[in-house]
Amino acid sequence: MQASASELPLRGNYFAEADYLRQNLPSGTLENRAGARMFALPDELLVALSNTVMKHRGERCGEVLKSIGRGWGKQAAEQFSNELSGFHERRLDEQPLSLFAADLTAAFLHHGWGRLQLDFSRYARGLLLVEVFHPFLGEEVKPTSHSVEALMAGFLSGMFTQFAGVELDCVQTACRARGEQSSRFVLTVPQRLQAIKELIESGRAHDEIVAALEKRPA
Amino acid sequence: MTNRLHQLARVAEGRYFQPEERDQFLTYAGSVPSRFAAADALSEHEEAVLKATVGDLQQRYPNFAKHHHQGWAKCYRDLQLVIRQDAQALIFDDVQMLDDKTLAWLRTILAANNLTPQFCRDAFTLLRDHVKSRLGPEHYELLQPFLDRNIEVLSEFPEPATPAV
């Protein structure tokens, strides 16, 4: 052996199902292993929420849902950071990126938010690509010509803004409501997305949007 | 098995267990001492197995440590985590538990570190082979499904764009 393994904590998946959630049936509550109160929200509630916001806010529906998701994402990131820092006995920003990616992927899987794939290959150029299979609010969506997962886009932007300590925005670039295989999102600083706003609004393909963003300075 | 026991309980709701269901419980209960014996044997040989596995990998992948800070120590730790989870899954006779608690999560880390599927296949095949060479056949046979599962799951990811092995 070249180095001692004893300094490295021997910890596995924090979110492993049997350990992660505890039901308290007498009180009718559900807590995670850190004692945070959890709820199981059905897909129907999210559909009703989206439809109601759409009815009352019309074209601004996406903006409102994104804002809700953003607030939720920031809170979720703070909770994730606190719990995983304690579990791995190391601050989140001191943990390897691979461990962070595995834990966040596990968080999505075990909360039923979908199967997450993070692509950090353009991170040095200021872009983070996220692909989600089986996302919430996406299993049973009506076909449309535009992306409908504003809640998830907001959630990711809130989460990664909190993690990165820099204001980040998120745009959805693929959606199953548009007939695509998975939901894809691109995160970067808001001014970069603003610069290609027309391209985004015209519903261009994921690769085209990523290519346009790469031409813009980070 | 614990998943299967729960499944049996769900199916038998509102009635007594049928003879074949009772037999499944009793077969599992009867196997617990031998499962613990295999886990104890693994624990006893753990250090030798891990050192031999890492030693072989070091010969096969001489550049690995150039790519990863404390690379071999982390490799040792990951193998140790997996082998201990194998022992736990063996006691509960539950491969699904191994997948959920460890393998799916660890695979994300291995892939994100730009390890290749071949490196992981080699690592967990060597791990299995060194367990086989040190444990008696009665203990190895119980562990084998879990050691095979490690290889299957942990080498199933796309080739990295920039391999680091």
C-alpha cells in the first residue's frame, strides 16, 4: 500500500432506503435519518399546482413555477449540505466532486425525483449539464411544443446556486412533452442565458443551445 | 431474503402461512449460522484479501496512482466497503440490499473518477478470486453471488472520455 487507508472514512450511501426514512405511525409523521420532517407528495398535487398556476398566471406560469422550484432547491441544497457534511465528517466543499455527484444522484433516486446524470465536462467553461430520467411532473404529460418542467429547472438552479455560492440560472433544453427521451437542463450564470434568450425561446435542440453558450464568454 | 420475507408477509395478509411459505422461513432461519460463519471467515481474511487485490492491481495498472491523490488507499477503502457490505447482504441473503446501499452509489463515484469499466471489472474479479483462494468452498459458495454481483454492477458504465487508470 502506498498510503494509509485509515484516514479515509468508510461510509457508504447516506440515502440507502432502510436507513434513510423513519415512519412514526402514532404521530403520522415521516422523518429522514437526520430528523427532518418529510412528506410524500403525489404526482397529482404537482399536476394540480401546475394547472392552477397556469390558469391564474397564463404566460407567466413558467416563471412562477420556476420561482417556487428555486426556493425549494435552495432549501434542499442547504439540508443536503448539512446532512452530508456531518455524515462524511467533512464540509461539502472539501469533499471530492465524484462523492458529491454520487450523493446527489442517490438523493434524487431515493426521494423519487428521477435518475440524475450530471455532466461536469464543461464545468471549467462555466456550464453544467444535467439529464434527468423519470423526473417528477413528467411521467404523464400532454405533448406540447415547449418544455414544461419549470419546477425542476427552478429546483436545479436554486440547488446549484446554493452549492456554488454564485447566482446560477437553468434552462430546460429537452423534455419528454416535446417527444424527447429524457429531460435535459443547462446551468450557467443568468447573463449568459439572457444573451441567447431568443434561441432558447424558439425551442432549439439541446446541442445547439450548448454550442451557442460555449461561444459566449464564461 | 428480508425482501422476500416481507413479500411473503404481504401475500399472506389475513391468513396463516401455508406449508411452503413456512418452509421458506425455516430454510432461511436454518441458514443463518452458516451465513455468519462465512462472514466471520471473510472478516478474518479481509486484510490479506484486500492487500493481495490491491497488490495485483498495482502491477496491472502502474500509472493509476499518477491520476489519483491517495489513489491506492482510496481503492483499498472502496474494496473494503464493498466486501463488508457483501458480508452484510450475505447475512440477510439480499442482493437488492447490496445494490441499494452500496453498488449503485459507488458506481457513480467510480465513473466520475474516470475509471474504466475494465479497471473495475479487474478489481472486483481479483477481489472475488482472492476471496476464493483463501476461504473454504462452503464459505465461498455462499459469498459468490454477492461477489459476482459486485463485478456485474460496478463495471457497467460508459467508457470515460479521458480514462484515468
